[in-house]
Amino acid sequence: MKKLPFAVSIPHGGTDIPEEFVANVKASAECMKEDVDHLTREICDIPEERLRHLLSFSTSRTFVDLNRPPDAFGVDHPDGVVKRLTHLKKPVFHEFPSEQTVSRVLQRLYTPYHQKLKAVTEDPTVRLTLDCHSMSPRALPASPDELGAERPAICLGHKGGKSASLETIMTLRDIMAQVYELPVNEIAIDKPFNGGYITGAYGSPETPFIQIEFSRGFYMGDQVGHPAPSLSDREKELWAGRFSDTLEMLAKSSIFR
């Protein structure tokens, strides 16, 4: 089977806690429920053999946030690569880990993922990388949009054209509107999120990266806000099928033929 000319990164779908941090964690699952991109590994599931690269991270972003610079931790970075506070403004640790411990965890978990991302940019067969996330259906404290503001079903971020061309992101938007049966205005571009550290560090019009944010209200229904939501097998098949169809249609579009 011919591989699609794409890479997929799912950096925030995990829930594991690094062993170096376990004994020091103060925050409960309820406190961290808005920190996880719940079920993104399920709704963006596609057989690895269909892609040029598939990257998926099992560690919770509370403890290793791949979408932050590696030196963004400590007192000045409550929402850094290792969190001091959850999205609900609760302390993560009884005592923030030492710099040596943080560095050891990042070397073991953060660095290898970013090495793989760099390898993606060096692979000439990759025409586009999708960095897949989810977002709360309404803006949270410290979000770029107004607290409580209702969000679109999907947000596509391309750093205002710096991480991908306008033609590429508009093509993706139109295909997703068709596949996910959404009005085009329910798929926003760069609002409320225009991309993160990953798209900024690796993306360009020559090596395009687009960040996808699915509203959890769109695919989770009444499970929004649950600390450990789940999907039925039928729901997993439906959402994974839509994501797969999106990539299949994108590969056949004029810009990737």
C-alpha cells in the first residue's frame, strides 16, 4: 500500500506520569483534566503504515509538554515544559522538582520526540505534518481568547503563514468541512490558536506544519469535563475514519498531486 505523503504528531494525548515525578505529584486527575488532549490518539488514529511518520506521546503534557521550549521551566514558567500549575490553576507538585531531575526527564522523554520531529523536516517525501491537539469548548484562564468564549469545532493554526502556506491550510479546511460535515465557519484559522512551539520551530512554507485543535465539545459530547473520558468502539471507528478520509482526500488534492 502506497504511503500518504504526510506525517502526524500527537504530542498531548498521553496520561502517563514520569517515574521521577510520581511521589511528588499533588494535583489530582480532576485538577489536571483540562491539561490532557483527551482521546486525540483515538480520533486521529490512522495505521502507521499509511504515513511517512507517526509520532504519538504517552506522557501527560502536565509533566512533559512537547509544545514548549525545553528551557521553559521554573518560577517564571507556570505553564512551561514542566507545569507548576494546571490549567485550572492548581499546584502540580508538592515541591517543584530540582533542575537536575527536570533535565533528566526531558533528556529521556522530550529530546527523542523532538529529534524525530527534526527528522520529519529532513525527509523530502513528507509534504505536510499535522500536529494534532484538542481544546476546551470554551476559553479557560490564561487562554488567548476571552475567558468563557465559545470556540469553533476545529481550529487550524499556521502561524499566520509562517508554518504553512495559505493555500495549504485553506485546502485542509475545505476538505475537513466536507468530511466532518461542518459549515466552513466552524473551522477557524489561527483563532484562538495559531500554532505552538512545534509548528513555530519546525514549520515553514517549504516544510509545512499545521496545528489542528479539535474542540472537545465536538467529539466528546456529554463527557466534556470528565477526567477520564472514553469512546465506544463505534465512535472510535467513526472519528478515526473521518481523520483517515481527510488525509486520503488531501493527498489527492491539486497541491499534493
